[in-house]
Amino acid sequence: MKVLVTYFSQSGNTEKIAKAIYEEAAKAHTAELKKLEDVSPDEAAGYDVLFIGSPLHSANLAAPVKECLGALKPAAGRKMALFITHFAPAYPDQEMDEFAEPAKAACEKNGMEYKGCFDCQGYLADALHEPVKNKLGLDDDAWAGMVEQMTGRPNGEDEANAQAFAKKVLD
């Protein structure tokens, strides 16, 4: 199988998970790892399995990822999986479905099989700490707890979980 792992990353969190997924895919398949801006819709159509990665921006997929999903070409028999990173510790399953809705819609439109979404906490860029803390209305202690929880993420365990997700998608 030909596998493409593509991603949009600004702080490195999504890129780190993309690399872990790519490493797993490359063990038994012809796999490529590319930044989203380096992949055209025509090129994406040449793969059997697409893994598409995005950070969450205000509880939504990043705009470039949404644009990519909207530009995908029909390809019956292909599979797609999504992976996302976010600074929050966890999202309930029902919210995960909402985040993945653009990917599900792209699959339905293009005759592709949607294989699920992997999510991972990442570290929020330092420049965004104060604006996010203020938006959430958190006091210094509550914010310090969130910063402590996201520090060092994604970590080795997150990467191993991403690889297990990739293996499941590819089996």
C-alpha cells in the first residue's frame, strides 16, 4: 500500500505525531511524510491511505486542513484517518466526533473509508498562554496546573499511542 502522512503544524506538536505515524507506516508499506502545503489534491489521489494531521484552533481543525479536505478528489477504495493535537488535557468522545466531521464529510463525498481520529495533547506555544488563559477565564493557579499537564507533550507514550493507531488503521 502507498501511504501518505501529511500535516499542518505551527508549534511542532502535530509534526511530532506525524513522524511517529510515518515511522509505523514505513515498516510495512511505501510511505511518505509531507507537510500539507507540499501536497496537491492530484498528488494525494495517488495514495491508498491518507493520514491528515491538524492542530485544533478554537476547537476546530486548522483552516489549511479544512481547505485540503474540501479539495480532495474522488477515489473509491482509499482510506483516510485524521490526527489532531490540542493543548487541552482531553476531549469527550462526542466532541471528537465534531472535530472529525470535516474529514468524515470529505470521505463520504469522495467514496473513501474514514478510519478514525487520533488525538493528542500538545504544548501550547508560549506566546498564546496569556490570551488563552484570559479567554478561558482561568486564575493563575488553574492555568499553572494546565501548563504543568501539557509540558513535555507530546511525549514518548503519545508517540507510541500514535503508532498503535496507525497500525490499527493499516491492518
